[in-house]
Amino acid sequence: MKKIPAASSILSAEHLNLFARALYALSSQSAARLLKAGINHSYLIEDGAARYIFRIYSLNWRTRDEISEELRFIDHLYRAGVQVSYPIADANGNYIQTVGAPEGDRLAVMFSYAPGNKLQNFSADVHEQIGELMGRIHLKAEDFVLDRITYSARVLLVESLESVKKFLPADSDEMTFLFATQQELLHAFRSVNTGNLRKGAVHLDIWFDNLNISPEQGITLFDFDFCGNGWLCLDIAYYLMQLFVLEPDEKEYILKKDSFLKGYERMVKIHDEERRILPMLGICLHYFYLGIQCRRFENWSNVFLNEVYLKRYVAVRIRKFVSAIS
């Protein structure tokens, strides 16, 4: 019988626990369970009172060098006193592990556990604290260069739509809208006064799902998987775009947006040109992440990512966002 390799697999938590136990000198009482499966898989490992997150990167998603740069950025922020989930070395001082999986060797990193819990509905005060945290990150991230992707107009708008084209008919109303809006955004990119934009390392995924909040220990940021180079205001635009999606009440949205920006500007000033292009960048980031979903189709279920879902995403998220800022 011919064996066919897997495209993507979920590894046994029990066996990963034994693997980690040997590498990190955990006790015989350690235990692991799958927390989240997506592009990367996150496992919670508990050893008595100690907790860790063991992340298994998908095959052909990030190279060893890209992960090393991710960890270098995290270490840079951690050493500066920013509250982030940080990588943990094994007994031999190695941070990146290789795990044999049915589809091929996958890379893995052990991270500290972010204290607290995820909240899906923040008060205005919490948004202000998150704004302050992002501002603190940007003070250390400005002019910090990573040997990773640079988030250009081509990456955000052109390459992303090439991935979406494989799932939506070219003559559909949704693709017509996406292509027309893409051209407007590319034109808008060319008119940006880049001399007034701060540049450096960006996280590009700061939202409620990547933050744990503890009453005693505050806010801890994690999951730097999408970090790269770009305008720092991309992080601001992404956060406000997510807030717009998650907060249906317009008055609450404005209150929370203003609170977030107030916290951010307590740490660092947002330039006028950065503020002007935030709505445009928010649309661009919708394109980018829609493209990621399509590009990594095998990491999701067919029920989740199909033509109906994509058409609804365009109608409910992107078109609604474009209409609101027009």
C-alpha cells in the first residue's frame, strides 16, 4: 500500500509532552494539551505551578532564520521591559527545536505563559492601556530592522489578492469590488508622504486574541508570528480595524478608539500623515489577512473557508469598513 504524506497534521499532545520533558528538564508530572490549531499549533504545557506555551510552526510557513528574527525582536522588547511572552531555551541553550511530523520536519519554540485571560470586550480604560503598551513597543521598534518580510503595497494588496483569486470567481461582484478598491488603494499608496512616517519592526497582529490581561500583572502581548518591517502606523491601523469589526455600537467604537489613541500618544506622538492614512491601511490589512487565509487553506477546514465565507467577509467586513471611512 502506497503511503501518501500529510499536508498538515495535529501532533499528539501526549508525545509532545514527552518530547518537551526531555528537552526542558520538566518533571515526570508535566502534561500538555492542544490550545489552538491554525497556521501554527499552540500547546499548553503545565508542570506543577509552571505553565508554558509550546508553539509548533506549520511546515513551509516560517524558516529557521525567520523564527530567529522573530525571537530577536521579542528579546529586544523583553530586555527593554516590555511585557511580552518570551522564548525559553532548552537545557542545551537552544531556542528552536525540530519536530518530526507526518508531513515533514516542523520547527517549534517554547514560550513563557502570558498571565491572565483573553477578553473579547475591553473597557475604554483597557483600550487606553493597550494603546500605551503599543506606544511603548514602538519606541523600541522604531528603526529596528528585521531580516524578514517588509510590508509593502505589493505584499498587502497585490500578492494577497492573487491568493483570493483562487477561491472567488473573477467575474463575481465581490472580486470586481476587490480589484477596483485595490487600484484605488495602490494609487493612494503612491501619494503618501513617507518622510513623515516612522519605520521599524511591526507586530502586525495586536488584538484581543494575542493579549492576556491579569488584574495583578497587567497586559502581556504574545504571538509575533507576523512581525516584519514597515510603517509603525500599520500596527495602529490593524488595531483600529479590528476594533471597528468587534464593536458594533458606533458611540462605543469612537470612545474606545479615542481611549486607545490617548494611551498611545501618552508614549509617542502620532504624526499627521500617519493619522491620515490609518483608514486606508486598515483596508489594506483586510486584504492581507484575507489573502493569508486563502494561502494557508490547508490549515483550515473546507467548511470554514469557502466561497460563501469569502463573499460574506467582503460584504460584511471590507465593504462596511470602506463605506464607514468614505
